[in-house]
Amino acid sequence: MNDPGTPDLRAIGPRGNDLVTLRPWRVDDLPVIAEAGRDPYIPLITTIPRDYTPEGGHAWLRRQHDQATDGRGCPLAISAGDEAVGMVTINSIDWHDRRGSIGYWVLDRHRGRGYAKSAVSLLPELARDLGLVRLQALVEPDNAASQATCRALGFTAEGVLRGYHRIGGTNRDMIMFGLLVGPQ
């Protein structure tokens, strides 16, 4: 449950630019969740159910809603036009230290169109609006596309965290990227 003063993030309205709009997840996005579950990588790094069922999809939507309600995160669909093409989030929000971690994914059939970079570019302003000071991203050393996205948006590679994150049953090294977004 929220600590006093922890905001309910469900009220975050849509934000966008020329390429994408960030908006809350909706029930009509369930086919996107099913498609993401069939991706070989997305279920490894997220809570998207690999073996999709309607019940599992609805449970995933509830977890996103609960995360926002409790002020733990701000999970948003990346929309191009009216279609959800992926997800971007500020999660693991630490209100005391005023920092959050970012995560993002784009469906395979929509990759390479700039959606991830465009969506992530909207997060620093959102973080400032929330009163956060720092955003951070953990990226695998072999994920050149995500590293390029972070660097292009001003994130600094701060170091390699060895064996830091468990993905697919194996602890993997992660590069910590950081971006200061607000007054300290």
C-alpha cells in the first residue's frame, strides 16, 4: 500500500510526440500481450505470460494497474496510431531517493522503426513531473540496440554489474545506465 504522500500514478495522462503516444494499458490491448508472450525474449525480461491465456492476460493488466495505484511504477503502452506496439515503464520507484528504473520493449514486427527511442525520450519529462531526480536502466552487454537508445537520449553508462540480473535461469551481467532528470 502507498506510504502517505506516495502518488497514485493511474492519473498519468497520455503523452506523446510525432511518432508515439504513451498511454495506460487497456483490455483491448490483450492481443498485444498475447503476441509479446510468443516473443522469445520479452517474457524472459518481463512478467508477460509466455503461455498466454485470457486469464493470464487480465492478471497482467491488473498487475500494471496495481503497480500504478500503489505508486511503485508507471507502466504505459507505446501506441503508434491506435495500436499498442510495445511498453515503456518507470518502475521500482524509490520515493525516498527519488529514482526509478526504466524498462521497455517493442513487438518484433514493429522493431527498427524508432518506437523505443521515441517512447523513452518522453520519460525524463514524466520523471521530472513525478519529482524524480534519477532514471536508470539495466541493459545486457550484448544488447547493442538498447545501449544505443540509452546513449542517444543522454544516459551515461556507469559500469557493469557482474552477474546482477537473473534472465532465463542464468545470472547475467548488466550495464547500469543513469540519467539525472531533476534538481538534486
